[in-house]
Amino acid sequence: MALLAVPQPFDFELTTERFRSFGRDLANLSVDGALHRVVGARKLVGAEFDLDGFYRWSRGDPVLKRLTKTLAGFRPSLAPDPFETLVTSITAQQVSLFAAFAIRNRLIERFGRRVGSAYSFPTRERLARAREEELVAVGFSRRKAEYVLGLVREPVDLHELASLPDEEVKRRLVSIRGIGEWTAEWFLARHLARPRAWPVGDVALDKAVRAFYPEAEDIRAFGRRFDPFQNLTAHYLLTGARVAPP
DNA sequence: ACCCAGGCATTGG
DNA sequence: CCAATGCATGGG
């Protein structure tokens, strides 16, 4: 971390808050204030977000104006690897993040590689050799185990998606069984850092938006007012709902 | 014993 | 096109 150049402003505690709020996270282990991560540190601290532009733009919205002050320096952490992003999202579909983290930790312990006090996330190659029963044993539903095993067999180059526009990324991801709009939007938001990603259908985002904007009706339509900062807005509302509720 | 939680595919109208 | 249903875990 000492050699990592992070743009200012930056608040380490706020940026890593999510890794501590839903139980222990084996792949993003927070110990004694230091964040241990095997690879991808720059992504992890959200270095590529345009916070200055967001803060200037947010002055026109009283809710975000307050949140950007309260959460000053919060850089949404990004997921460094596309495969890990998708598998992690599958674990989080429908269930609480407490349950998702527990299942994900068991997946990592079972199929990942231990590196010091942290673990590397299971590779696509390793999970390609996993059996459905083994995934069920760590807590996946049978259906979700099918999704993961189907994903590892998809002939798609997940790294190539980074070069495509938002809509094309979504189109390709949603064509994969087990990946719907919610998962695709979070991929755009948390892996590719696309400014306009807006995870419609997310129950936590839905609740956060309604908490801060009681007048909100359709969340998809409401997101347009945050253009072109939907991604940062979603993250500030979600974290705000936890640490600085209205 | 419920109910909810950062969805999705499947089925049936 | 939309409504109903099953899924499996963790916390309240």
C-alpha cells in the first residue's frame, strides 16, 4: 500500500467500509487497518474515479452535496478481475450480503490459493474442474452451481469486454445463463468503473434511493437525473445509507 | 416458525 | 409482454 499512488481526495476507511460491513471477507481481508489483497490494489481503492468532477457536479443536488461532504474521499472499491466479479455477483444474487460473503469465503477456502494471511480467488481453470456437488457443499443453490459451471465453460474472453461500450458489454453478459441486468450493471460499475452504470433492480439501491429521495418512483427513470455520474451516485447513496442515513 | 436479503430462469397466461 | 414460483443461506 505504501507504494500505491492514489489520487486525492482519498479516505481509506470509507473506501474499505464495505469489506467490513457484512462479516469477514477472505479475499479482501481487512486486518489492523491494513488491507491485504493479493493483486489489483489500484483497482481496489477506486483510483480511476473522477471524484473532483463528481463533487463539483453534486453541488446542484442537496442530497449529494451533503453526502459528498460527509463521505469526502470515499472511492468505491473496484473488483480487479472480471471472472471473480461475475462469480461474486452470482453468490450475491437474491440473498443477503452476509449470506453471500459466507458462501464466497467457503468457496475461496475450498478452491482458492492461500497467500500469507489472504487468499487468491479461485481461478476459472480451477473451478472448471469443480463438480456441482462441491459447489453445493459450500452453499451454492443447485441452480447457482449450474450458473458458475456454465460460466467457466463459456467461450467468452471476459478481459476483452473492457474495450467495449456499456450496452455491448451488457448485451454479451446477459446472454450468459445466470447473468441478468443486475449482475451486468454491477460488472460495469464495480469492475469496469463505467460512470453511467446504474444497478436497477438492486434492493439495497432501491431502498437507499427512496430513503434519500422519498419522491422517487421508478428507480430506472430516477437514475437519469444523476447522468453522467450514476455509478458514483449509487455508491454514495449505498454507503451513505449505512454510515450517514438521512 | 417465519420473513427478508444488493436475482434469475422457468413456466404459464 | 407480465405474474407467479423455486431456489438456499444468514440474521432478525
